[in-house]
Amino acid sequence: MLRTLAVTLALGLSTAGAAQQAAPASAPSPAPAASAASAAPALIYVHAGQLLDRPGAPPRGATTVIVRDGMVAELRDGFVAPPPGARLVDLSQRFVLPGLIDLHVHLWGIGGDPLRERLTRLNTDSADDLMTAVTNARRTLEAGFTTVRDLGGDPRGIRALRDAVERGDVAGPTIVNAGSMISVTGGHGDGGNGLAEEWADAVHAHQINVCDGPDDCRRAVRAQVGLGAQVIKFAATGGVLSNVAGGLGRAMTPEEMRAIVETAHALGRKATAHSHAADGTRAALEAGVDSIEHGSYLDDEAIRLFKARGAYLVPTEIAPLAALAQARAGALPPAAIPKAEAAAAALHASHRKAWAAGVKFAFGTDSGVSRHGDNATEFAHLVDLGMTPAQAIRSATVAAAELLGRDDLGVIAPGKRADLIAVAGSPLADVRRLEKVAFVMHRGVVAKAE
């Protein structure tokens, strides 16, 4: 928030004028592939040794994936020779599957190094963070994640990065952006927490994501949509990394949550809730939220509501482990240490219980707390919950695409985006093979090759 404030003070009313002129962004929808794929050959033949075209179903043997103008045009059995003028991509010794989807990342800022971020906060600004976000986006793409949901970063900066990726100007995954997380005063998304009085007062004067009461929370949702948010995130409970010793309990009233979800849905956006305590999770589910991030403490009633409402749990298994390591190393403020310890101790057991009960899971890591590019280390933790490797992969493809409302992602099939990756050996036998992705294609453009 200090960086955003600095820009606001420097530009004065011109910033506000730009915000008034910005048109609300439309809800997420399949973007034309032509702009990003224009640098790629119009016709590509991919020879896949094994192909998991529809995660959850058995893989195919030798298959040719025909890509035309950034989209999958056809699948043919065996290795079909490309016609003159077409490009051949030889993955005949590789296992090919759809590009992975991470539903919880934070591309903005340093990521994975909170001490460095705190120390450099007063001598860097949004331009520096944007350059870092470009690097984080490239690392994420090269790790095999061709689509991400960014759940908290500078709204204008992430919107600009999202659009630059869609145009093909920079290398990165498709981004579905939330802008700033909506929070009550003193909640997990209040940027003034823990600051000296003069700075806290200045931050509070310029925050538009902080709200108190249902009507104010409706305004906060509309403000984020006006800045280009394609999904709405709100802090139903306290958080580990916020510099306030308020614990992880429920922070918003049920009425505030209901106002946020109803307003998001009315504007064509899905809503997701950052939530640790079971009380906050239950209230968010009763409000009609589409997904819960973290869900560290889940009781029987919360699990029942997940199933009754059809909501997804985005587990972020690696996040509390990373936060706990950072806290113990002195990289986090003292207020975060007991919260990190508590969340790390509770989260895995809660998720085991939820998975065994039949709650729907969709893949997410909270990368930015952990290091960007390490996203695939989440898979091993999902298997430890009781998932098979096939189920863990499905959570990062088919299930994640369903939660996004994107029918052009998650599978390799005619008419879908040509997002595909390749690894050495079957991840169905060893899911950790996804931690070493050898090849990435995003919208028909080869982003990484051996």
C-alpha cells in the first residue's frame, strides 16, 4: 500500500481521473489466441509418446496433436508426418499433458523472501514490483503452469501484466486477476496493520479495498471490478502474514460476506474467501462463496456445507510450511509466528478429513509466500492427503478449469487452447515428475523446450 500511496501522491488527481475513465473489465472469457500465437507457425504437429488428454481418464499411447493458430485442431493416433510448411515438435519420448492451473498465486512483489521485501519497501515502488512480477510470471510458466489466478497484487499492475500476456508481449501464464483482497478495517487485507501512526493514517486514507458494513463492502467489490478484477477475493478470517496479532478467527460478519458474494455474482464474477477458522469458512459457504482458500480448520459442519453448496477447497498445502520456515528464521514479524505455527499444524489434517469426505479440491499454492516456480511441489502434499497422482493432476487441470468457469482449459481436445506440457516419464506413477517440466506450450507458442 505504501507504494500505491506514493504513486497516488505523485500523480495527484490524474490517478483518480484515470480510474474514472477506465471501463469495467468483462468477466473471464476465452481470449482470441491469434495475438499471442502470431509469432508461432500457423500449423504445428506435436508427436506425444504418451498423452493424458483428459485427466481422470487413462492416457493415450503415441499420438499426434495438431495445433492450428494457437488452438488444438485434431488428435490422431500414432506419429503423423507434418505437411510441408508445418512445424514438428518431437515429444515422442515424453509424457504430454494439459498445461497446469494454479488457482492461488501472488505475482506482484518479490515473493518467497518476506524479509527482503520488508527491508526494500521504502526504496522501491510499483515500477520495480512490475518488473519482478514479469520475472515471476515467466518462472511460473516455465514450471508448467499455463494459467493462474492471481489473488492479491496491485490492481492496475496485475491488469497490465494480464493484458500484456494476452497480447503476447511478455511470456507468462494466462492470468485471472482479483486485484486487492477485500478486508474489514484491521483485517488481513488492511495495509495499515502494524505501521507507525503517520503511515497507517496515510494508507487508510487511500485504501479502497477496506470496508466495514454490507453497503461499504458492496462498494469495495465494485471498486475492484472497476479496476479490472475478474474474480473477487475477500478475507473472511485473519491471516498468517498480516502484521496484526488478531489470530485466525472470523473477521467479517455474515452480512458483510453475503453482500460481497452477491455483488460479485451480480457483476459476473466468482468470489473466493481467504479463510482459516471454521467459523469464517462456514459463514463464507453460507454466503454462497464459490471457493475457500486455505481452510486450515474444518469441522463437520463446514465439510457438510462444502458438499451441499458445491464449493471448492483450494488447499495451498505448501503455504503454511513456507510461512513457518520464514517465521522461525526471523523473516516474518513477531505477530505472524504463532499464527504460522497454528496453521501449519492444523491444515493438513483438516484437508485429509475433507478429501476423505468427498469435498471438491482445486489446485492452488499461494506462491509468493513460497517461491515462484516451485508450484509443483504441492502435488506430493496432495498425494499425502490421500489423492492418487491422477486425482492430484485432475485438481490442477479439469477441476481448476471448472472453478474458473473456463471450458477452453484443462484438457487437450479439438477446440481447446493449445496449452500443454511434457515431462520425462509418467507423473501417474510418480507425481513429483511434474516438478521438472521439460517442455511448455502456451496458446500454441513454445515457451520452454529442452
